[in-house]
Amino acid sequence: MKLDESLLKKYAQVMVHYAVNNGEGIKKGDTVFLVGQEYTKDLFMAIAKEVYEAGGNLITNYQPNNIKDNSLIRFLLQNGTDDQIGFFAKPYWQGIVDATDHILFIISEPDIHYLEGIPASKISRMNSARAPYMKMRELKEQAGKLSWTLCLYGTSSMAEEAGLSLEEYWEQIIEACYLREDDPVSKWKTVQREIEDIKDKLDALEIDTLHIKGSDVDLQVKIGPNRKWLSGGGKNIPSFEIFTSPDWRGTNGTIHFNQPLYYSGKRISDITLQFENGVVVSSSATENEDALKEMIAQENADKVGEYSLTDKRHSRITKFMANTLFDENMGGAFGNTHIALGNAYKDTFPGDWGAVTEEQWAEMGYNSCPKVHTDIISTSDRTVTARLQDGTEKVIYKDGQFVLE
């Protein structure tokens, strides 16, 4: 299936004129690092041309398709030594970060199960090797000199995994990204303003702790001081979520996730996590539990880095998509909630986060885990009650939407 030229053009315009630069769009002379597999060629080319037409520059990382029978990554994991699997070309990646103003990833899985049968420990070793790159990016982002964004390109493998036809799968993408609007860039900016209005009301409440309660969840999440709420702001397309980085030390209770997690090419289903004083003390899954435990076993991946809610009134996503980018923004009957195990988003700090030391981040309970930031999603019904810093309580989320005056 191919998108028609008008939809490709609109998709590229959304990514270049809204998504990059944290919702502000590209500026003349900016350099974009564009990453995608060969399956995404038509969108890759449309975005590249849009960057050039806007006066920008490109560094490209155009990758061969990851297909189980012919994947370089799979070949490396099956045949490489530990040193090869853990190889990291630091000067190269430092150069990419130094030269780049914006990173734009086109997410696509030509074969969603291409890593099936590979030991989780090998995948973790490969992922861990990229931790220095993530740190490089984080430091430049802290200085306000780097933005990143993601978008999705549908494949038959992804559609099949989600139980949809390829046409149905792409229909979700088109609707979620407002590509049938006459001016999708303006539409995104309008939606962003509406979401920011909710975000501002949450900030004004000065929340200490959230209590998430439902048939499959009873969880306390401490927000704590020195936090603000954020929305996507162009970092994900689509993004309807509102999120913050909690004080990891104040997470207690149990939560079940009714949506599967796709981690390192593996589907992990029916995840349940139990927290005590911020640490995962029990974890289970009915499918690929070993991959879940391998992920959690990495340093500080057993702590929460993000808590998020999506209001069903904004999201046009109505189907399970077997992809975190879309599933964490699903609307449906009850909206969705997700937490991320691993690294905290430091831009949820309300001050100059570039001036905060590592010791100060730790003192405030911002989790540090450059190797992992893994979103796990639930769309079951829940009520979220905030205990405010003055000791009063207020329901802020019910029946899939925010209830703020």
C-alpha cells in the first residue's frame, strides 16, 4: 500500500513544520538527522525534500529493512562476539549529535518478530551499548540545542499483529495525525493549545501524590516538588498525552497493564508490577516474561521515570496498533494511562534544567537510567485522585478524561 502524494506531503509538512523544534517547526539553516528503514522510502523522501525546501540541511541514516530472514541486527546477535554486540562508535555518534539540531525517526517494523528466538540478554547488551549516545543527546537537549520527534509508517506485519488490514492500520495513522485536514499543521497547533490548557491547570494544583484506582490497579505515585506537567509538544506524532516525571521513591502498590509491550522485538503480554518505596519488587507477564525481567534488571530500570494520562476527547486512535507511539495515545472508552520504567524526562523540571547537577537530580528523585525508558500502557477504567500539597484531595481524571475546572 502506498499513500497518495497529497497525504505524503501533508505528513511531511506536519513533521517538518510542526513536530521538529518542539512544536515550532524547522528554521532556515537547521540540520535534521533523519532515520528510517528502506520500507519507508516514500515518506523518507517526502520529509527530506520538505527539509530542503524549508532551507534546512540533512544527515541521513537510511537503514536496510529488519526482516527475520535477512536482518543485519539479527545476524549480529546470532553470530557476533560480546565485544561486537556491545560495540559503540563514540566519535561517530558524538559527531552526529554535535552536528544535529533535530532528530526525526520514522518508526516502522517490516517484520515485527524479527528478533524472535534471540536471548533477551544479548538484546539488552546491544541496547545498553547505546547508553552513551542517549546521554550525549540528553546533554544537548538540556542546553536547549536539540529536539527530537517520532512518527509511524505502517507495514503489513504491524497491521497483522494488531489484527487489522493494512488499509485499516493506515486509516488510524491518517486520522490520528489529522492528515485529511486542509491545514494539518494549524490543526496540530490548535490541539496543542487545548492540551496545554489542561496541563496548566494541573500545574496550578500543586499535586503531591496521585492515587490511581480501578479494578486492576491500586497505585500511589508521588509527584513531589520541582515538577511540571508536559505534553508532546511535537516530540511524538501523534501525541495527546499529558505526563510528568514523578519522584520515583514514592511509588507504591500494584498495577496491571492490559496492553502488550513490544520491547526489543518481543511481545510481552499481561504485565503486572508491584512497587514498594519506588522499586519493582514483583513483576509478571504471560508472554515473554524473561524479556520483562531482563529489562527491569538493568540498573535503575526497576523505577518509574514517567507517569502519563491521555484524554479520550483529543485522541482519534480507536484501535490497538501494536506500537507504543500510538497505543500510549489511544482514546477509546476510558482514555489510557501509562508509566515508563527507566529514565526520567528532566524537562519536567520547572526551572533551568541545564543548570541542575547529577547530585541535585538524585536528591529530587528524578530517576537516571540512560539505557531504558519503556512505556507500559493500560486502557482499563480508572479514577485518579490527587492529594494536594495542602492536604486536600481532588479527582482529576475519571471515565477517560480530565475533570478540571
